[in-house]
Amino acid sequence: MYISLSNSQHIEWVTKSLEAGKHVLCEKPLGLSSIETAAMFNSAAHNGRLLVEAVWGRWHPRFARMVHLVTSGEIGDVEHIETAFTFTSEMTDNYRLSPSMGGGALLDVGCYQAHAWVALTKGASDLTITQLERTIGPTGIDLTTDLRVRINNNITAHSVSSFALPSHQQFIVQGSHGQISTEVGESFTTWNETSSLLVNDVLEEFPVTNAFVEMVENVSGVIDGDSGWIVSSADSIRVAAILDSIARHP
């Protein structure tokens, strides 16, 4: 079962689907809070079903390559992560503009960046907000969230999530012995196009990829008991907790 409803509807229909015996692939953000997210995974465990958050960019081969470069130590210790996901919205009557429906830039595009932190820093087990600036729109949602954090005591990160700034995606990881950055292709939502990654001075190229298909095939493989990779429940719950802490920060 694939669920792509508005954010506030996820918990109801994910839970009902799990209780009906369905495995569930649900759009990001999985829940409006870490409490909702954990409750859905508890329901999945209780019903013996698989629940996966559909952050499809994490299945892109370029993202996987970035994770490998970092976890293998090829750029040394991570020192700084610089990300952005912004676009100027022309939305009207859209759930993304409604606070009660889980709207706002942080939940909509900030979750991609929080997933990057978790994937690249061993789960971002310790995170401290050092600077936060918000622009609140007329409906009460955050149009822009500009955030600086410290992760695991020694990694700094800066992210910008916005419905009000010009269209821009960025993903740079600075290590003690090198740097990697996305080049051709959108940093988080490259779809059905070639892309590239700059690793120090070497450009690595990736063929046309449909990361959504990669996601579905991997999830299906896990359900069938074959090989496949999925975003873990721990990652999704940790991302939700990070977004909670940002949303609650004064």
C-alpha cells in the first residue's frame, strides 16, 4: 500500500492499512511528530507488517555514494554539512499552507535535509540548535526556516528550507580530508535525469535514474524476502524527533 495523502492524514490511514494486513510505503514526513511516527512503527510491529517512509531521494545511487564516501572515511571526519531546498510557491488551497494539516517548509522540504544529517552522521544522536530564523506566512506556516546546528559535538550544519526563496537545492559535505558536493541534477529530488557528484576535484557521473522506482523495487524486495535496502524505522523516528525539536525551538 502506497500512501500519499496530506501529512495530517498519514497516521490514520497508515494505521488502518497496517491493521488490514497491508505493508505500507508512506510519503514523507511519515508523521507530524516523533510520537505519531513511533506509534505507526509500533502498529507495524504489532501487525507483523513493513512500514517504510518514502523519502525516495535516499534510494538515489548518488545519495548512496555520498553515504559510502562519508562512512568509509574517504573524506576524513565530517566537519560541516551545507544544504538547501528552496522554491517560490504559487500554492493556493494546498495542505502545505495549513498548520493543522502539517504544512510548512520545515516538514515539506526540511525533512530531506534532516534525513541527510541522520544518514551521514551515524544517526545524528546528539543535535543542538545554535541559530534559527523563521519567516511565518499569513496562514501561520513557516515559509522559510534557516537553521544552524551542531551534531555529535563536532559537526556543524546549516540548512535552508523555504517556499519563499528562489528555487535552489544544495548539498555539500566538508570533511577533514576532502569535500563532496552535488553538481548536475537537483540535490534531493533528481528524477529521470543524469546527475553528478564532485568528490574533491574528481567529477563522478550517474546515468538517468528514477529513484522512485529504485525505492519501490527495494521495498518490494524486502517484502518478498529478497535483497533490498530500506530507510530504517530508527532513522525515520530520529528525523521526526529532530523536526520536533526545531519546531518547538523559540
